[in-house]
Amino acid sequence: MKNLFAKFALSCALIAASFMGTQQAKADFIAYDNHVTAKPLQNFGHNLGLDFHVNSTIRVSGLGAFNNGVMANLAGVDPTKGVTVGIFSLATGLLVGPSVHFTAASVGGTQVGGDYFFATNYQLGVGDYSIVAFNDKNFNSQGLPNTTATLNTGGGLVSFTSAGGTRNGRYNTGNSFGLPTGPTGNASLYPGAPRFDAGTFTFAAVPEPGTMALFGLGAMGFALRNIRRRRASV
């Protein structure tokens, strides 16, 4: 009986692991998928923020900095500082989850197009946020349509506006990492399409508890039937 239970538990674990691995691989999106560009980069060594709205809870699986495919660009405008990226809540003005620091010597990350990513693992609930990059050699569309980036909503999990859809870009001239706030916080707020290639993130949907419970019961039933068939054939 103990042997049967052990096989049953192992089967459930393997099925669940396989399911979750497949779902994660299929469900991760790059929010601001910045492409390598031949256009000039901007040496703005301060904070650049891109606002977005989370419509349904997401898991942030990675934070990225735009380097145009060149690791040397992660030294930043001021090479003594590197590039820092993090997500801030617009409701509180506080950093949500850990920030990530990049340098030209960074290792262990992943280059995708014009962005270099480090893995993270935390959740964002429904609300308004800004992904902020500090000291990044960014690309600025100067108000023109930004053809160097692809926006991915994850099937509607996020929207690339905040505060009722009125804005989604911000900056300040601060010399340390932080959220640019306005109108009194030395910040400009841009309407329209995101205009910077700077900070970005990868994300995936967070399964509803009820969905996972149903999957767990289904996996257990499948595993139990499989064990019974094997015993009957012995």
C-alpha cells in the first residue's frame, strides 16, 4: 500500500511539473520588446519611466535593460553607475519587488533582441505601475511613432497606459534611482505611445486558485487510473 501511494504521489508531481513547465514556457511575454536599432542612442543618465496598467495579477519573471544588443552599453551614461531597473507603484510611489543592477560585465542573464534580462519572481496585482530605468543609454523616439519596440499585452493582462489612459512616459533629472513624479517632482509626463527604449520586463499570468485546484484533482485522478491499470496488467 505504501508503495502504491508513493507511485501515486510521484506521478502527480511529474504531471504537475510537466504542466507548469509547459505553461510557463508558453505564457511568458516581453512587455516592451525592444529591437536592435541603427538609430542614435540618447545619453540621458537619469530616470526614464514607462507607465502601464495591470488588468489581472501577473508574475514578473524578469527585468531587462535596453542595451541595443551591446553589453558595453550596460555601463550606462555614467560608467561608474551601471544601469538600474525596477518597477514602481504609481499609487504609493514605492518600488515593488527587487530592482536589478546591470553593468558591462554582467553575466548570467539573457540577451533578447535589444534587451538584457535577469530573472525575477514576484507578483503585481491590479493597478498602475511604471518600469523605471536609471542611467540607461536609451533610444528616444522624440515623440514620433516608436518603430523600434513591440508591445505585448499578454492577451490583455496589461495595458500600456495609466491613470485612466492619459499618459505612459515620464522622466526626471535626478542623479539616483527613483520614480519620476510630477508635476512638482521635476518630471515630465508624456501622453501617447511609449517613446523610450529603456527598462522592460517579462511576465506571465498567475493561475486562479480554483483553476489550479481543478487541475490538481484532474492530475490525481489521471495518476490513480494509470497506477491501477499498471497493477491490473501485472
